[in-house]
Amino acid sequence: MTRQQFDLPVVVERHAGSPLSVQLGRQLREAMNDGRVRAGERLPSSRALASALGVSRTVVTAAYEQLYAEGWLEGRHGSGTYVADIAPAAAEMRERDDGSGGRPAEAGVIDLRPGVPWSGALDTPAWRRAWRLASNASPVARPDLRGLPGLRAALVEHLRRSRGVACPPERVLVTRGATSGLDLLAATVLRPGDRVGVEEPGYPNARSVLAARGATVVPCPVDEDGLMVDALPEGLRLVYTTPSHQYPLGGRLPVPRRQALIAWARRNDALIAEDDYDSEFRYDVAPLPALYGLGPDHTVYLGTTAKALAPGVGVGWLVARPELVEAIVGTREWLGDRTSTVPQEAVRILIERGDLDRHVRRMRAEYARRRVAVAETLGHLPLYGDTAGLHVVVGLPAGTVDGVVERAAAQGVLLSALDDRYAGVPGVHGLVLGYGGATVPQLRSGCSLVRRLVRR
């Protein structure tokens, strides 16, 4: 081991407010981001770095594992831990400033509304190859309404590996996205007037879909950890939840609450619609397995490629018990609902060749940089939900939000109010600020404007 391997620009403080592993991970991330530690360089072993820093090996191992998950580090068999070569792709993305990564916006407008990934990063040889090969597939006269068998098999392995979801192919149905899956589920199991719980604040599209299927939507309170299971109302047929990264406040549902939610569903013979929202992108926190694994017969798992790839791909998935999948297939046939064959085949190729996993790792590192840029620029404004996903909530005093949104729009920065995510009276006020669809310079410019407007 050379001296250079020990001479990392990191210092951990036992009396600081954050855990030692989080401190170490953050400092290593910053060093790799600004070039003090470069791509291809070998890091010390966990034992050697722990000895140099005077901490336990567990601290270093936890930090390394998180950086592996985010795509910053890579292991070489029998050789050690190295800094991944992700900087060129990230630099290319930062240089793009044409607004192509999000929903259409007028020239010169900075769009900081949530729900948009950076789709400009998809212009890669792997992406083009997948679509070229997919377009060569022969048309199918009567496509399987469950989805292409090859994609369902690929999804079984992908979900097992990435989310701890163990299921056979007969439990998987390919959809057009998570919201599409929720709509198919609602059309299958709900009767007019059935009471359905939705997190408050929560995802407006989920409320709209369920109400359109005749359900009575019941707001269910959340706190900093997510859905408050003890406060669930009586008589719910189904509850829709986002346990990986509660939308929009960002809580991660702890394991005891997950267990309590499954127990509640069993007692009440109810279903849980688990939207695995933002599960791909985590920062400073280890992943929790999907809720589905605790109660597969009472949980319907909903996923999508919309954030990992782009909303326009139009491929998602639903995992449920076999008889429910069969019932949803019948609903789908009656509705004439289909998932296009070519995107399904392209997603299968991306999964089977490992290209989807590599893309997610690259984007995890890129979004981590953007999150840092947002937090640094906003300064001391309170932030919620910044441990995962592509957005943060910026807390603002009551009565100021509409004015900030209006004045920002007048200066070419589009913002979204947290109040719009409430069905009733808002309990927290602020902005839901997305950092997926804008470049880093745009983020800094837009967040600087927000900070100035709040100061006024």
C-alpha cells in the first residue's frame, strides 16, 4: 500500500451532528466530484482507511457500500476498490444547456417543476443499440396482454436484484407506467363508492385516477417518516403509498411501520398499492427492500422506467398475486389497453445486457451532484426529502408561496407549490423543486432567484 492511498482529503469528527459513515461518504463524494480524487485511482482497503482515520472498519465499509450503490466506486476482482470512470458522462451532461432533459419549455425558461429526469443522458451507444435491435423484432399478431415473456423474465431478475422482490413471471404484468398500473388495478378491484386511502400530502395523479374509477378518496396523514399507519381510517378497500420516498415530503417508511401496514391489510382484507417511487436514486442512505416482500398477497407493486430512463418510453410493471394478475388481464382486454412491443423489447435488451443498471449508477452520481448544487445555492432555507429522488421540498412561511411562484415565473423560472399536493388544508408550506430536468448552471441560477425572492 502506497502513502498516496492513505492521503485522502477526508476528516471525520466524532462529535459532529451526522454519523461517521455519512461524513466519510460525503467527503469522498465531494473529492471525486471536484477532481481531488480522480477516476481510475485506487482507494485504500476498508481496513487500511479505518486504521488511518482511527475509526471502526464498519464505518468505512458502510461509506464504501453507499458510494458503490451510487455508482461512484467500482470493484475489480482481486485488485481492490477504484473510483469509477463517470466524470466524462457527467461533464457532458453539465455542458448541455438546451432544455432537452425535461418537459417542453420556452427558450430561456428554467423549469424547476418536479417529475422530470435528465433524458439527455440517454444518447448513448447502448440506448441506440437497444432501440435498433428492438425495431428489428417481428410484429406479433396477438400480443400477450401480460407483456412480452422475455421482458417479464428480465424484470423478475431485475426486481430481485435491485429491490429484493422475489416473484415468478406469472406475478408480473407489463404496463405503460406506474399510474397506468394503478388505473388497471382500480378498474379491476374497486366498486363505486369504495373508500381508498391516499397519502396527504400525496400524488395528485393517483387521487385523480382513483376518483375517476368511482372511488371515494380518503386523505391519510404522513409525517417525516411517511404514512402514519396508526392513523389509517376505517373501512378502506385499498391504500396507495410511496414508501421508498414519500411523495412529496420524502420520508422513508421504517421497517416497523411497514410490518404494521402489512398487518393492517391482513386484518382488514385490504390491498396496498405500493408505488416504488424514486427507489433507484438514493443519497447518503442505504436502500430498504420493497414493501411487497413483507406481504406479497396483500401488496400490488407498481414500478416504471419513467425516472430511470424517460417518461416517453412508456414501460412499467405491476407485481401481484397470480389470480389478481389474471383479473387485471381481463380488465385490460376489455379496456383495449396495450403496452407497445418495441419499447418492451428495448427495455428487455437494456436489462439483460446490464445497460440499465449502468445507466442508473451514472445518473445516481449525476443527481447527487445536482442535489448538492441545489442545497448549496439555497443556503439555510429548510429542505425536506433530499435523501433520495429528483426533487426537494423547500419550506417557506405560510402566505409567501404564491408570491414566490408568481414572481419567479415573471423572471423565467417555473416553480411548483407544495400546497397543490394536499387534498385538504396544507400542513406544510413551500415549493416542490425538481432538479432532474435542468442543467447545473440552470439549477444554480433558478435557486439563487428563489433565495433572493424569499429574502424579500
